Amino acid sequence: MHRRYVFACLALLITLPTQAATRFIVRFADAASAHAATQPDPAPSRRKRDVDPGQPRHVATLATGASVFDVDDGNPAHFVRFPGVVSVEEDRLVRPLALPDPLYGRQWHLHDARAGIDAEKAWPYTQGEGAVIAVLDSGSTPHPELDGQLLPGYDFVSDASRARDGDGRDPDPTDEGDWEDPGDCGRRTGSRSSWHGTHVMALAAARRGNRLGVVGTAPAAKLLPVRVLATCGGYLSDVIDAVAWASGGEVQGVPPVARRADVINLSLGVAGSCGAALGDAVAQARSRGVVVVAAAGNEGVAASGMAPANCAGVISVGALDRQGWQAWYSNHGGGVTLAAPGGSLSGLRTDDMLSAVDQGARIRWRSVFGYLAGTSMAAPLVSGVVALMRSADPRLSADDVTRHLVDNARPARCPRGCGAGLLDAGATLDAVVQERGGEAL
């Protein structure tokens, strides 16, 4: 899989448009004048309020002695009635002079008019507050984009010889690296560690506004890291137990999850049908109200032949490229529920998906940003939107979530079929909030 690492963040100066002022900072010639102007009317009448709606209202006195007033119509002329006024100025809004997430411009999947998911129209409703996304993957690595985002997770890799942490299942879901030497896992060539889980987590819910790099689809949601992949992948049995645990079920020998997930992201798969045991785990998760999202696969074949994407009730996600076309590698057909940006995998890295990774070839070294592509990258965008939906309306059932995603998807150029089309975060959140009968949170 192609990768490129980004080592620097750009700080840009930005100019913001001014806004009609309703607050003013007023300086007085002396303390007596300030005191007289800031005293409330002892007996304000209804008639006086009706006739003079611009009457300044004292808000606060600053440390310098100046006073802050609020004026309904924003007209500073109302202050001429006050004796001893020396100056009146707008109490202007100030902003940071650095782009909060300096790599956001490269995250075309969030905002591009043609191929993006229109996340900016969803965020005024919610950024995922109160929602939890479980990511069943290779685990997490320390990264500033995930600081404060992670709930206590679990390592479900049961085979100690593959886990690379010296034991089997344990409470530490840290990614120990999935590098391979030539000959490992039945492959002729070796590979460096992908840090796949960290990349997927940041696509779903990287912090917003930390002036570091990227932003996730649901930046205020919490992440539940669940390690199920290690050397050569992961056993289906571990995935089944992890689905049960993340959805609030009981797993022998494992403490119960402190907060069950709203959505489980499975950016993994295996060729073949959905087995009965895996199907049971998905069905039980859905019965607890948990949405299950899975990558459709990258083999360029029918998605119906890839589990867990083909399990009943799973939201199966195909990938679109930078131009909004069905990605050449994406599995397709009737087994796909909808599609999301996954990257072009064409050799031009900026057309792939930028997210958090580690720079280490084998072991963790330092936090950076890198490009990956695949349906693995498309799935967490859907999971992030599910978190936004659950944040806006926690009462939504798993079926309600699927219905809204499908009904509000945009048409996509998918000659081999990508379900309902392109994930549209803005339209989907509009529909959820309207159905709830409310406005922006």
C-alpha cells in the first residue's frame, strides 16, 4: 500500500470578516461617571423598554476600569446620553492567527465539492459529543491527534506468539507493529508496519482545533480502541469476541466495557461468507442498539464475497477516488450499502487519505501524518457520520441510521455499483435533526 509521511505543519495567517457589533467597550473620564452609567435603572418600565430598545445594558467592568455594554441594535450613538464618556469601541471577536488544523486543506474527503462528504454542513449540528466509535483494528499508537479521544480499550489478540507484546489478551490495546519479514505470513516480500488502526481512528475522530494537523469526521466523539489485528492479521474468533465486548456483551475473562459503542468500525475482512458465529455477534450487537460498519474490501470483486461486510445488518462501505468515481480497487455490486472517499491509489499521494500514523518501520518511533488508501479509509468516514447522528439523536435505532445514510446519499459515478451512492454528512444530519423536530444543538 502506498504511503507518504508529512513531517511539518503549516501556520497560516487568516483574515476574518467583521461582524455587526452588539457589545462595546466604553472608557469614562472618571470613576463617578463610570459608576453612574453602570447602575441599573431602579424601576424600568415597560413603556421605557418599548420606546428605547437601544438602552445599553452593562455587562462587565474590566480590570482597566473600562466597562462593557450590550446594545440590541448595535448602534454606538446610544452612548451620547452618558456623561464623561471618553471612547467607545466595538468589543470585537478575535481568532487565532493560525489555521487550527493546518493540514485540513489536504483532507479533500471532508470538504471537496465533488468528492467530499460535506462534513462542514454537519458540524453546526454536532461534532459527535457524547458518541463512542469502537475501532476494531491493529490498536492505537500515542499520537497528539488522539490525545483525550481514547477511552480504555482492550487487546483481544489471543495468540501470544503473534501479539508481539509477550502475552495474549490484556487491557492494553497498543499497536505493536504489523511489519513482516520476507517469507512471513506466506508472502514473498516483507513490509513495514502500517499503523493502520491509528490512521483509521484519526479519520473517524481526530481532535479538531489543536493546531496540529488533521481533523476527524466526528472530532468530539470518543474512540474505543480494540486490538484484533497483529502479525499476519487476526483470528475471526478474536473479532467476534471484540464485537460482543464493544457492544456491551459479556466476554469470559474480560472486564465489561465501561461505555458501549454507538458504532463499531471494522476496516478488515476475509473472503467468504459470513459465518454463523460472526453473524450472531453482529445480530447481538445490533440488538443492543449498536451500528456495525465494515469495509467492502479492496480486491475489485463483488462485495458479497467479503466478510464481515456481507453479514446481515452490516453497513458495507465501498470507496470512491479523488474525482468522485468508484475507486478501481474497491469491491462493488449489490453487497455495498453506500460509498465514501477512500483515495485513488494512483501514485499521487495527495489523492489518497491523509491521517495520523507513526513513522517507525517496525516499532513506534514518532507521531507523523501519512497517506493511505482503501475501503479501510472509507469505512471510518461512515462510522464518524454515524457518531454525529447518534450525538444529534441518541434514540436512533440501527435501522434508522442505515435508512438515513441511504436516503441522503448523493449520486456517485459507480459503473459497477456502490449502493446508494456517496456518503453525505450534511444532508444526513439535516434529515436526522428535522425528523427529531429540533434545530442545531
